[in-house]
Amino acid sequence: MKKLSFSLSLNRELILPVFCLLTVLLINLVKTPDFFDISLTNGAYYGFIIDIINRGSELAIISVGMTLAVSVSGGVDISVGAVAALSAAVITNILSGGEAAVNELHAPILLAIGAGLFSALLCGIWNGFLVARLKIQPMVATLILYTAGRGIAQLICGGQITYVRVNAYRILGTNFGNNPLPTPIYISIAVMIITGLFLKFTSFGLYAKTVGINSEAAKLAGLNPGTIKFIAYIVCAMLAGLAGAIYSSRIYSCDANNIGLNVEVDAILAVILGGNQLSGGKFSIAGSVIGAYTIQALTTSLYAFGMPSAHMPVCKALVIAASISLQSPVVKRLLNKHGKKYFKTVFKTVFKEAAGV
Amino acid sequence: MSFKELKTFDINKSLISITILLFFIMYGAGMLIFGRQGFAKPQVFLNLFINNAGLIVISASMTMVMIIGGIDISVGALVAMDCMILGDLMMNRGWSAWSSMLAVVILGIIYGLTQGFMIAYLKIQPFAVTLAGMFFCRGMAAVISSEVISITNESFVNISQLRISLPLLGTLNKHGKMIYPFIYPSVIVAFAVVVLMFLMLRYTKFGRAVYAIGGNENAAMFMGLNVRRIKLLTYTLDGFLVSVGGILFCMNTMSCFSDQAKGLEMDAIAGTVIGGTLLSGGVGNVFGSLLGCMIRGTAESFISFNGSLSSWWVKITTAVLLSFFIIIQSCMLIFNNRKISC
């Protein structure tokens, strides 16, 4: 019984994010009838849905980390885009041996990716140190790397775009071997499963919520809020570094100015759309992931409608405004007060009509 | 110092004194290093204000928003939209300079009112609301026009390029002629905004209420302040000031395109933080933000005077300065808390 009520309450939290995603998909179904078609060409699946899941992978990965950072510290990590660019710059420059464009690898790929993740880890340690030890507000603390990260990435690249034109490096961003699904999908699913297992089988999730709701109370209860915040920021930066590797593998190069540009904004948006409060505390990773795919679905479907990319933010803004207003406490209260009665009468009349027909 | 004095150690004053000190150190270093290229000339100093007039106004507004405990990350996009509307009205629709400036300011007020309503009355986090606002403005700028409009409206050019020479600080040029440094009207507007904001925040009922709400919202409510209305007013004033800043920004660039002023919000936040305002609210000073913008501007002019450094060094320098400041701030806060608790 206890388990049942728990799952029910979980589902209730996820209703709004799922509702947003379904609305976006439904509009697509009406506007572009072939939206859900998936075709198999040259041994790989193609279609809008595959595209959404594929292109949304990086955002989903980053928003998993962002959810942890937000819930633990009640602030946002705005450096993720810059960390992704930095990690991509490190990876491509190790692979190319410092040259601008190469056709063969100068170092093993795994070593390069390891180095990229290590640089992301360093960024995470810096952010975590500022947030957890020096107790600086997260947004200000991560503003440092937000400003410097791309600068350092450009310093590493020497201000130019580094190309690694090797097929082996492209595996991370495209299909590997004869696999019909793109690799980023597998990576993002792996990240979600690992995070889910980590939160389920360790007490980290509970600790994170406790620290996010009341840091002082957590301290009195015997937890070390600093360590938990530190871990959350390291995880966030590492996942951003992983996303950076996928970004650069997709375009087999590193454009330090454009890799992960504005992804921090999208990731924060995914966290908000997932029904999480930016003030910290309770969180739902599933909600954030659904939020991330909602954003990607919106972007892809707007492209499918033929909207110029520069005009897209207006639609995005309207969707965000609508969904955050729906989730605002005042509107929720109003809906609870008057909405239930209204919906009941609407449903009753609809059912009566349907029964009559 | 007696114990009582120790207890009333003012974090506000000490933070700003560090900012002032750092500005003088940086400027002095610049004079030593680039003295031969003319860094010590008064005009170089005044150029700091000319180039950053828009940013100064926007930082002043950001300071107010941050004192109340909120944040506005839509300022860069709003500036882009303002510039775009100015350019479109003057160049494509034939409006006069004054009427289009008035239109931009009124639009800014309406925009601020909307954001303020969502934040104050619907109780949505300021970050989320201004995030939506940022997308909206950036998109609208692109919807208005996707091309670069350069502004050639005669009266607008005359207003923005009107040279006001300062007869006090003249220098002799190569031919022995006395040359007076000059400023543009935008600098005067920026200064007026900073002074008015300072006076308003410090001496009016509204300003005191802003500090009170930023310090502790619940306490302010129990004191009988109308928190929602003051928040609404704050964000409306923010929309107005950012639009004024946008016009000043446009006067400096004289052109507009939809990707303009990208990242300006972070510059403004950085300037404000360097100036000693805390993001958590309740502590801050408009003059500090002015100095913060100046410090950023000095770092920028270092780069341009050196010539061989690439543009990304501006970013790295700003970040180093930021981390320096933030760490000093947090150390002082910890120090202060310890002293009070003893």
C-alpha cells in the first residue's frame, strides 16, 4: 500500500511534464502527418522521432547533472556549456596533436576522451570548491567558468577550429558498425540508468533532497552538506564534459565558440519543465529528462514546420511562459479551487454526450 | 576599536572600498605599462564611460533587482530588441528619433510590467520568468528584421555624437594646440541614472523597502510592506531602465542586428558582483556597480592597448577578476559572521 501511494505521488509530479511533451507531439501529428514514420535506409533508422531522441541526447545528459546541482544547492550551474566546449577542445587537440586539421589520430581515442573528462572533473572541483567550501551562491560561482571556459577552450584551440577527420572518432556522434540506432541514444540511456541505479541503491538521492530542502537541518542530522554539494557539482561538470565529447564527435571538430552554446539555458529550462523547483529540494530526474526531450521535440517540430531558426525563440518563450505559469503555486491553487469542479462538469457532459451517441 | 564598533562592522562599505582600491590599482598599472601609448590621457579615461554608458545604466538596474533578491537575465536580449525597434522605426518606417525613443521606453515599461506581474503575483522564480523573456526578446528581434540595420537618422546621429568638451582637463597635442577631452550626452544620462538610483535606493520609502525585502522577504511582509506591489514596481522600473540602457547602447554602436548584445546580461551581473552586490539580496550599492563596469572596461582597454592579445583574454581576465572578488567577498562574509557570533 505504501509503495502504491508513493508511485502515485510520483506520477502526479510527472503529469505536467508528460502533458507538455504529449501536447507538442500531438500538434505535430496534426500538422505533419508523417511525423511518427520511421524508415530504415542503409541499415540505419531515420525519422523525426529518432531525430528528436538522437539530438536531445546531449541536453538530456546535461539536464541530469543540472537537476542534481539545482536540487542540492538551490542554484543553477551556468558553466555547463563552457565546460562542454572546454572538454571538446581538450579531446580534439589531443587527438590532433595540436594541429588545426588532421586525417589520422595522434593519440588513442579513449585516452583523449579520458583527458577531456578529466578537464571537466577539474572544472567540477573548482565549481564545487566555490559552492560547497566558500559558500558562494552557485550562479555567481559558476559565472567564473561561464566567462573563462570558452576563453580557455579557444586558448587551447589557438583560436581556430580543430578538425579530426577520422571515422573512428565519429562513432560517438553517429552510428557504430551496423547498428541502426545512433550512439548518443545509447550513451544517454546508459547515463540515465546509471544515475537511476545510483540514486536508488545509495542514499545519495535522499541526502541530496535533505540538503536542498534545509542545509542547516541536514547538518544537524549528521550529514555533511559540503561534501554532497561537492559531489553534485562534480557529477554535473563530468556529464557536461561527456556531452561535449558527443557534440564534438558529431561535427568531428571543435568550434570553441559554438559547442554547447546556450545549452545551460536549455538545461535549466528542462529542469523547470520537469516540474523541479529552482529553489532546490525535491527533484525528479525523469521529469528533467522528459523536459529535455520536450525542448528538443519543440525545436525539431518547429524546423519541420519550416520556421526560420532565428524566429524559434519566440515560440519557445511562449511555451515556457505557459508551462511555468501552469506550475506556479498561485495558478495551481486556483486550478485546485475552481478547476476540479469545472473539469468534472466538462467530463460529465462529454461522457453523457458520448454515451448518448 | 571597541566591541560595539566591531559588531557594527559594515559589510556594504568594506566591499565597495575593495572595489575602489582595485580600480585604482588597475588603472595605475595601465598608466605605468601603456603610459607611452597615451593611457594616461584624460580622454582614455572618459572613453571608458562613453563605451560603457549602456552597460552602466543596465548594471544600475541589475543592482536594484539583485538587492531585492531577484535576477534579470533578459537584459541582453531586451537591449537587442530595443535596438532593433529603434532601427526599424527610424530607418524603415520613417519615425522621428524622439518618438521612436519614446516608443522603445514605453515598450520597455510594458515588458517590465509583464515580467513583474509574473514574478510578483504568480510567484514564479525570477530566473524562469526572465529566461522566457530572454527567448522572447531575442526571437522578436529576429522577427522584426534578420538583417543588419545601420542607423543614419540625422537627428539621432546628432544627439548621440554631440561632443561636450570638458574645459578643465585639456592637454597639448603635437602641434602645441590645446585639446579638451569630450564626452557624449549618453555619459551624462548614465551618470544621472546612477546618481538618481543611488538616492532613490538610499533615501526613499521605496528604496528602503527594496533593501528590506531583499534582506528577508517574510520579515518585510510582517512589517506591513506590500511586497508584491514593490516587486512589481521594481521589475517595471527595471524594464524602463534597461530600455534607456538599450538606447544608450544603440547610440554607441549605431547599428542593430538580432544577435546584438549577446552575453550582456552576464557582463552586467559580473559588473554588479565585482561592485559588491550579493546575489542573495539585501546588500548592494549602485556606485559599486559603476566601478565594477569601469574595472571591466579597463581590462578591455588593456587588451586593445596591447594589440597583440586576442579577444578571449578579455573573458579570462574578467573571470580572474570575478573569482578574486567573489573569494574576497565570501571570506569577508565568513569573517563577519564569525565576529558577530563571538
